[in-house]
Amino acid sequence: MKKELDAIFKPKSVAIIGATGRKGSIGRETLHNILLAEFNGKVFPVNPNAQVIHSIKAYSTVLDVPDAVDLAIIIVPKEKVAEVVTQCGEKGVKGIVVITAGFSETGKEGEKREKEVLNIVREYGMRMIGPNCFGIVNTDPKVNLNATFGKTYPKQGRIGFITQSGAMGEAIMNTAKELGIGFSVVASIGNKADISSNDILEYFKNDPNTDIILLYLENFGNPKRFTQIAREISRKKPMVVVKSGRTSLGAKAASSHTGALAGLDVGVDALFEQTGVMRVDTVEELFNVASALANQPVPKGNKVCVVTNAGGPGILATDALINNGLEMPTLSPATIKTLKKFISSEASFSNPMDMVAGAGAKEFKLTLDAVLKDKRYDAIIPIFVPPVTIDQLEVAKNIYEAVKKSNKTILACFMGAGYGSEGVSFLKEHNIPVFIFPEAIAKTLATISSYNKWLTSPKGKYRTFKVDRDKVKSIFNKAKSEKLDAIVGEDAIEILQAYGIRSAGYQYASTANEAAAIATKLGYPVVMKINTPQILHKTEFGAVVVDLRTEKEVKTTFNDLKKKIVKFKPNEKFSVSLQEMITEGVETVIGMSIDPSFGPLVMFGLGGIYVEIMKDVSFKIHPLTDVQARDMIRSLKSYPLLSGFRGAKPVDLKTLEETLLRVSQLIHDFEDFIEIDINPFIVSPNKENCKAVDARFILKK
């Protein structure tokens, strides 16, 4: 891959096919940018209607170029692209960048045109970026290639940037230059007909000039490959992604809780979370995180101290930091003792450390000196609100003097100063990111802290258990022979039991007297469910009655359910199932649904209102490691209900984690299910009472 893509990103010679001298045209601007960047190689304009372009000899076709050509930039009408690509192949060109649009992004005719071009590329063993792209950039002084038609040549830096959108690429390069953020390589990949973001990620993995990777993506070509590459790269180089297209219509067709909840872009979030990729919502956040990563060390933890000369901004920062999951420990007694030697007694010796409005450059330096020595903190946020009487530049210089030798993360906030102030400019020049508002710092720190947590977490292991696969296979074959859409009831419970998942078994009754006898044997209270016909959503149909405590209640309920079914299916032979009612424990939901891009997604959440209304659930891409199973449980907002709340005993978390891993093994062993719902799975402090009460398996058609 490196050798193939070097021809594109590190060419010794470039042909611009479609170059022109007409100002404002893409062909002219691309050639102009290559020359303006002082490309360290040979440049060959190609245009059959011109002899000289930009004072350089032009050639009718690439075949007429007397020297070898590594890279061809193609900017010709869409109808001529295939012919030009063929000529590139005959010439021995190694790489091409097709800027021309009008391919698969336009419909069926465009798709056909793109396929034709791709076939030519593969026939000649070339590699292609595009079509429909913005171009490429390599700021390495040994290369100096700006093969784009934009107005900006980015500052040299150590950030690799991949964009699927040409317009977004130009906008991001423009803004990055204004903010002082530099790039190593920029690649606009367009339709990804040949070279995809995965290919370029592989290239960045071993690129010595790239330390950080930014991506703007609209879709995934091969999510499984992305997962493998990203997991490996993230261990060495931080990756930050803006992934557009958060909405989904997939939930409309789902027949389970898991399927409905999985339609909310959770597959993408799960993929990024499991591979250590930092996902941000906006381009602004992308820049914030990139600036922090490029200029400051990754914080070793999530503990933050705020140092400010104004109470209001300190409170804003505190709210934002806490709401983003960061911690703000109080100052140590030793730090407070030091601060009281030079800070006014009116100050707030806590966190945030409010030095009050009179504090200036000297107070900022002394306070930061003291706080930086406090081992309680991983990151420090100096917030300065400039009064008229205090020199902003002097404050900035003193902040820098205090923190320049620190290995802690420093992100500054100059509220009301503006990006053009001398103080802000000074700090940026000295690698201290400056924000106008503290909320942006909180979001940035939270994003990077989540990455650090992934970096420092154990990778986990995949576990397998002794199970009865043959039993499940026979149940599936039976359902298939009966042309069923789903496996429910006793068969569903038997699937769980075959995989060692504790379950409350069923007993069946065809008469009211038989139901009463079974209830007495099970012990009250009991749960009664309609057994025939198959009903996927029993609760919605009113086919489940819980907490039956007497023989009379059992018989009355049996007769009521029978009347309901007679109206629904008059000729159906009627029976009910009875189960013990587990009264001790917490209801949870375990499930799986198939994402069209990522495959099986495993879900865990608390039952009842927590899944129905609050959607407090966690998703992971299958398969699960033991660490991921543990994290799924602990990531819920309602986790305290499981770990012990207000004196309640914690549930058996070990059994719950093992159950998730057994479900993961079941999903691995059988690809016949498109959705699984184990709802509810009761967990309690007593392992014997940790049981699945109901389940259903939706089958592939």
C-alpha cells in the first residue's frame, strides 16, 4: 500500500490533464496551485488545444509527454475521462486523481461511467483517488504538492486529513490555516471508487510525518476493515472523526426493542468507541480537539482544576466540566496554604480557584505554579477575563512561564479578548490552545479523556463456554420447516438454556383446572401468558397477566384470555403457559439486531421505563470481550440501580456479564437470527434468581 500510494502522495512528476490558462477554471487553478507550492518535481500540463500554459510547454495527450509520469490529475469533461484514463494506463502512469464530477453521485448513468473507469484503472494496475474530489496535498518540504483547486495551501504540520466531501475539505483547510493548525497530507477521496479512506489510513499508519488523523466521512465502504485498521492505528496515533448522517429510517421496520433502538446511529458510535476513535459532532469541535492534541499532551486522567480571575466564568466551566463527566477535586491543604501567602483573602480557595477580579499577570503565574504541583490534577484551565487595567499580553506571558515545563494538559480561555488579541496570539504561538468560552474546553477535554480511557483500558478476552449447539440447531430447523418468522415461548427459552443462560421455564395448561393445578405446584404468585397462537408482542396484545396469587385468579384469567383469543382466532386450539413470578431483582433487556453496515449489534439496558422512555441502553459491535461486557453494564446512567443504591444490595454482576458473553457466543454460532430480545432478564443479588423470563428470536427470511 505504501509503495502504491507514494506515487500519488510523493510523485516525482505530475501531469495535469485538462490544464488551461483561463483564470477561474479548475484546470488553471490546479496547475497554478502546484506551481505556487513549488512542487519538487516535474510538471506537465496536458491540453490538445494549447502549446504553452502558465509559461510551461503543454502536450496534446499524456502519451506525448517525453518523461515518465507518476501522477496524473484529471480535469476533463466526464465523457472523456475513460479515454484519458486509458491513455494514462498506456503511458505507465502509476496513480491518478480524478477531480471531474458526474459519476456515481449522479445516478445510474454516472455509476455505469464510474465502473468503466474503474475497470480501466484495474486493467492497467493503477490506483485512483476520486472521481468527484477536491484533490490532494502533501506539505512535506521534500514534496510540496498542492494538487487542489482551492485558494489555500495549508500550513505544514503533523495532522493527516481525509475528507469525503471536497467542499468540506476546502473549508476545513481555510479555517485550519486561520487557526494555525497544520497538515502533513490532505486527501479528498470523493466517490472512493478505488482508493478508500481505509487505504489512506493504512498509509498514514506508517507515515513518519503524520501524528494525528482527522476524518470527515459520510459513509463507510468496508466497516469491518475500518475496525481492524482503526483499532491498530488508535494505539499509536489519535484519530478524530466528524461522521455526518446521524439519522436513520431503519428503526421503522424493527420488530423488537433492540431493533428500534439500534436505528439511531448507534452502530457508528459503537464502532468508534470500540476502536478508540474520537467522534465529534461539528467541524468546530474537530478543530478544538485537533488543536489540543497537536499542542498538548493527552491528559493522564479526567481530573481538572480551573484557575480564574472571575467567578461567573468559573461557574460556567464547572457546570460544563461536570456535565461532560470530568472531575474537579478540591485543592489540597498544602496548595491552599501556599496560595494564601499571596492571594487576597477574598479569593475562593476551592476548585474553581477564583482569584477575584484584581488578579493580574503575577497572580496567574504564582497560582498556576502552586496548582501545577498539586498531584490531584491532570489538566489545568486558566480562564482570564481581561479588565481594562490589566495587560492581556503580560497575563499570557506569565501563564506561559508558569506552564511551559509542565507535562499536564493546559487549555486556556480568554473570555471577551477575541482571537485577534495579542495575548491569544502569544499563547497560540507557544502551543497553548486558547478558547473563547469554557464550554468548548469541557467538551474537548471530555473527548480526549475518553480516548485516554480507551488507551489505558485492558483489551479484554473473548470467552467461550460449553454449550449445546445441536439443540439450538434442531429448534431452528423445526422453525424453518414450519416457515415461522420467529421463535418464541418454550422454544426460545430452550435456546437460552442450551447456551447456559439461566431461564424461568414454562409449564402448559389447556384448561382452567389444569392451570390452577400447575400454579399451585409452582407456588404463587405466577405469570400466565397466551401460548397459542404465536404472538410476538404479547404485552401490547394483552396476552400476559402477572402477579396471579390465588386459584380463583388463575381460573378467571385463563377464561378471560381464552375469550380474547376466540375473538382473534376462533378456530385456534387454546392453551396458556405458566411461569414462576420472580419478585426479587431488577428487570434488564439483552438483545441483538443486525446493522446493514456493521453486522450484529449487541444491546444491554434496564427494562421498564428505562428502555421504553429513557432509552438508557448500551450497544457494542459483536463479538464481545469480557471487558466490553463489563463496560456495557457500567456505562448505563442507571447503573447505580445494579451496583447498589440507597442501601440496596448489588445484583450479581458476574452472572450478568457472563450472560452477555454467552449471548455473544450464540450470535457467533448462528447467523440465522436478525433480531434477539431477551426481555426481561431479571438480575438480583441471588444468582439463583438471575433468570430470563421471556425471549424471542426473529429469523432471517
